[in-house]
Amino acid sequence: MPSMAVAMDARDQEMLAGEQGAATALAMRIVVAMADAAGAERLIDITGAHIDSCLYHGRVGLRFAERLAGDGATVRVPTTLNVSALDLLHPERVRLTEPARSEARRQMAVYESMGCQPTWTCAPYQLPGRPAFGEHVCWAESNAIVFANTVLGARTDRYGDFMDICAAITGRVPEAGLHLDANRVGTVLFRLRGIGRTALDQEAFWALLGHVVGARAGTEVSVIEGSLGDVSEDHLKALAAAAASSGSVALIHVVGITPEALTLADALGGRSPARTMDVGPDDLRAAAAELTTADIGGALRAVSVGTPHLSLAGFERLTPMLAATRIHPDVTFYVSTGRDVLRAAEDRGWLPVYRAPGIRLVVDTCTYITPVLAPEETLAMTDSAKWAWYAPANLGISAAFGTLEDCVRSAAAGRVIRDFGWLDR
């Protein structure tokens, strides 16, 4: 039934009435129901979407997508696709069995048939044409949501499966949540204390900080204050992914760095924070301990980097390290990335390094959500707080968190080697 609370224009009414097809009508009913639930007064246009629903979790997701496609659904805004359950370039590396394997492939194909771009990446912000400041989009995938809001200053709420494709089909979302100015104001302040320049230059610092922020902030809009200097996008990526994993954070203001936080007053909307917490080296050591479920004295069997997908800057940093390293014969070093970034790395002549014994490139998916690791690879190391947070439960393994340099050294030694001394410098 049409909503009595949400104001709809003529286009909305046409879609809802089925004048643009059954699939559009179904999608519009879902968008309107979400608007009612959010208390939105109206719907607004979006300029793009990023779809998480393409990741196979079971037959219900496949059936929903096939119903939409069967009824003639097509997306009306540029729409990228998140990771799937398969690596189409290296299919032998995914240990998914039937019927899940063929159903996962069907789910990928049906989203392509609706006009979505086969990008298969959890880092759509690394693709060309990413949204500009102030643009309204519908992005699913938790790290991408935080990055879009935080780093790009685009506007997306924390969207999930099914709503994402419905928004792409209709081009509309509820005017609610982080689409509204009032909801983008920071409420919880994290003050960095005792953090030196060496620590700030480590990507692992930002991952650990994100873990702390997510665990303490939950769903609140967070503000980080400190003498930070220059902060790279990869550092902010690590922050976003970790905060979206240990909590449900969707927007972080980093004072002096992110576009809506030129000053502390800007980030807080001129108000005092509801809560203020200091974060120092001991808090980050505790975060590293929480992200380590392994007995680090055991034999290391796998290393996984690139969660979210390794960027081109990440390849530039990792490639010379691996070129100078011989991976231990009992260790597999997995590198996950998007196919667009992989092509750029190939153009730069870097890929021969990744054909060395013990190194495996993985695209289109991620090693913590689909069976890529071998059954004997039960102790794994990562530089990703997100991977360390999810992989133990998803895969039934033990994980150790460390820096990228720690991961490479450990892969060569066949045991976990970590040094967090940089936290004090």
C-alpha cells in the first residue's frame, strides 16, 4: 500500500503503481517501507549505488535477485558491485562446493544482467568516478559506507542487502539518517594522547585506532582530534574498515583532515560532545591483543593482506618487500585486490613478483568470507583489523594482527614476528 507519511512526487507514484514494470514497483515498495521505518518525510535522488547483495549468502538472496531480473529490472544510476563468493580470474583458488558454487555464479550474473558494473570490489572508492563531496548515494558494504561519508564527504546511510539494489533500480532513497545535515554532527570525541609521529605514520596505527573507535562509539558519529599531520587515504581506509567492523560506525570526522571537520567546532556542530575519551598507546596495544586470537608461538601457515582490497599505493609499498623476500615453504601469502587495481599494477610491471612460490593473488572476493585458505592453514596473520575481527569466526581459524612489515617478515620466517614498539615513538 502507498505510504501515508512519505511525500512522493509523480515519478515515485508512477513507479509505485507499476507503470514502470513489476520489478520497479517491488523495489519502490521496499524503498517506501524503509522510508516509513526511518520516519522520512520524503525521498531524494541518488547519483550512484554500490551493491552488497551480489555476495552469495544462500538461496534467498539469489531468488530475490532473479525475481527482480525476471520482472525486467534495470538500474537507473551508475551501480558498482561488491565482492562475490568467487574469484573469476582464479576460480581454482576458491574451495566453494556445489550447489553453492554454481548458485554464487548465477547470483553474480543476474546482477550484471540488471546493468550493474562487474567491479567485484569492497573498495569502490578506488574506482574512477567515485562520488564527489555532498553527492547522495546508496552504498552498502560497511567499510565503503564509512569511507564515502568520512573521506569523500558524500552522503550515504548504512544500507544493507536488498535495499541497495532497490535504491539502484528506483534511483531514490529516504531522506533520513546521514543524508541529513543534523545527523552528520559528531557526538563522541576521541582525543589522541601520547601518540608520536612514528606511530601516526603506521597504517596499523589507524587500523587499531579504528578498532577502538568502533568498539566504544557503536553507531555514534565519531570525532578524532590530535596533531596528525598528513594522513593518506590508505590510512583512512584502515580506520574506516576497522571502525565499521568492531562497531556500526558510518561516519568519522578526523579534525583537520576530513572535509567536514576543518576544525573541532565544525566536526561537533558548535556543540560540546556527549562523551569524550582519551586514546593512548596502551589502548592500541589492548586492541592488538583483541585482534589476536592465536597462540603466536605456533607455526604460521598463512598471511592475508588486502582487506579492504589492496590499493595501487598498497601494491607500490608491498611489491618491493615481497621482491626481497622468500616466503617460507609452509606459508601461503594471500593478496586480495580488485580487478581494476590489478590491471593498473600489471601495467606498472609489478605482477611477476606475485607469481613467486607461496604468493597468491585473489580478486573478486575476499579470503575471510569464502573458503580460499587451505584446511591446514589454521594460523594466519594479517595487517587488517577487519580481517582479524571476522576471519576466526567465519573460517574457524586463529589470527594474529601486525603491521604489513610484520606480515612479510613472518611469512619468511614461518612464525609470527611482531614489534609494536612504534606505538611509543
